[in-house]
Amino acid sequence: MRIVDIRERTFPISSPIRNAYIDFSKMTLSLVAVVTDVVRDGRPVVGYGFNSNGRYGQGTMMRERFVPRVLEAEPTSLLDETGDNIDPAAVWAAMMTNEKPGGHGERSVAVGTIDMAVWDAVAKIEGKPLFQLLAERYGDGEPDRRIFVYAAGGYYYPGQDLGALQDEMRSYTDRGYTVVKKKIGGAGLDADRRRIEVVLDVLEPGQRLAVDANGRFDRDTALAYADALAQYDLFWYEEPGDPLDFELQAEVAAAYDKPLATGEDLFSMQDARNLIRYGGLRRDKDWLQFDCALSYGLVEYLRTLDMLREHDWSPRRCIPHGGHQMSLNIAAGLGLGGNESYPDLFQPFGGFPDGVEVAGGYITMPDLPGIGFEGKCDLYRLMADLAG
């Protein structure tokens, strides 16, 4: 048993939308196929992965450093103790050979993308959904099949008026979502307050709004927004300042009594630990958004979950960024609090397998081998073409 090839292709996911910090007019991502010599149903088992939106494709880094290290490793060194499957931790260690600690930037995206594909292959070799495999290896064997999801949208885009924003948010609740999210920080406080209020006007009882500043604010602006947002019953106020400014995060937490969310731009267990140590977050109300596809993959995410438990944080406080099926499987298998969803954006990489519907803010995980990419036809067409 061995990994015989790792292939990468960069795809555009461009869009005229923008948040408070960046626009997506030239956004890309990397799609990866990990090809094994294991045969199921007459075909080689192939695992797939891709990185989350907001960080660009990492093909050059993969091809120059991480892929060669895996393919040049002794094949048996990448197997688990049974010799019957791949060991994701061993593959991860091979990728990180000769990498200095620290500097958890773009390389964490490259490694996390390949790691996703490895786990997809591992679960397919086992003949199980990834969430079931994770529940058996790291939980009590019983996954949470019913997962909370929220609809992320509300970006700024050319020509959008308040009516169009309302229509967008209404389209999400019409599809079964009970929590929707919109961007702030890209139009000024007065304009953002008006945008919040028109969205709240179309939400019904039991439906909530979250807002996301994408790390845009300095101290004074973050606190001014916190003061203004306190009058609304928001699901959360997300990433007010630079993700590594833990002092600012702690100041906002002290000033804002309602839920905060952050963590999507922290790309290692060490950075996540510093957030928990110094960010002033409240384990009974705040939310953590670490995204395995951007932060060295599930191998590292397992370390992050262990760290959280050491600090008396429940995995239920984790609702990962990214809107991809990998985090859905982690949520189901490891007991997270839910997952982000992009109902309309970044297609075909966002969304759920065909036929999976949102009801009352939740989806039910289907029984598909691996991560379940094969159940999303438009996405799997791209994957199958890459695998050859």
C-alpha cells in the first residue's frame, strides 16, 4: 500500500464581492488529489482536498516542498501500525520535514489542503464516512449526525442596495437557515447600522444575525462598534481586530457583554493557545472558528482540540470557518458546535452533497465514504478530472 501520486490544480473562485478588508476578484484555491494503489470497486482510491476561501491557492509551495517530501518518503513509513492504511500523522510529519517552527502563514494552507485529501483517502480505504471513522478513533463511536449550520453572506458588492441585501438574507432563511451572517466594517458605522437593521427587519422569531468585521478595526473603531452593536441581539460579533492582537480582543471582550467569535485566521495550535491564554474570551459565550483547511489540517486540529480541553473549553464552542465538508465531518465526528455554510458563494466548492437540505438550521450527514465529495456532482466532476 502506498501513495503513488499527489496532484494539484489551481482554480479561480473569483467574485465581485468584498468584505471589510479584501475583494475576491482574483481569489483562487488549490484542489488536490492523493492517489493511492488501493483498489476499491475496480478503481484506485483517491482522496481529495481543497483550501478554504480567503487564502489563495498554494500550488507552487506544494509542488516544490510538500508533495516531493511525501512521495520521496519510504512508503511503509507512511502507514499506520496495522500496515493496512495510511497514517495521516506520518504523512504530516513527512511534509513538515526541514520546516522551522513558527511562521504559520501560507504553508499551513498548503499542508492543510493535502492533509484533507489524505483523510479522505484514509476513510475511503476503511469504507466509512470520515465522521464515523473520527468518532470511532477519537470519540465514543457515536457521531452527531445532525449538525448546526449558518449561512454566510452579506458581502459588499457593486450596485447592492438595502433591498437586495434583505432579499439575500431572506433567501437563506427560506432555505431553512436560522442564523445568517453579514459583513461590517466596509461602509462606516452609520451605514453598517442601517444594514444591520434592515436585515433584522426581515428575520422572524428564532432567527438570528451574526456580523463579521474580518479583522479590520483598530482599537477605537472596534470599541465604537462594540458599543453600537450592544443594542442588537446578535448571534456574534466576529473578528473585530487583527487576529493576532490578543490585547485588543481582550479589551473588546471586556467591553462587549454579548458573544464574540474569532480564530479563522489563526493557523496553528500555538496561535490558538495564545488566543485562549491572552484574548479574554469567555468559554460560556464566545465562539472559536479555527479552520483545519487553513491551519495544517486535521492532524493539527486534533492538537488544538486537546489544548482547548486542557483549558476547559468544550469542542461545542467551535464552529469552523470555511463552509466545506471536511469541517462538517469533523463537527459530526468530534462533537463541534456546527459549521459555516456558503449557500451561493464559492461554488462548486461550498455547500453540501446533493439532496442534503437545511431544516431548522441543521443538516443531517449522509452515509457517503470519506468526506463525501462524490455526493456533490458539480464538485466531483472537477475532482475526477484531476484524478485522471
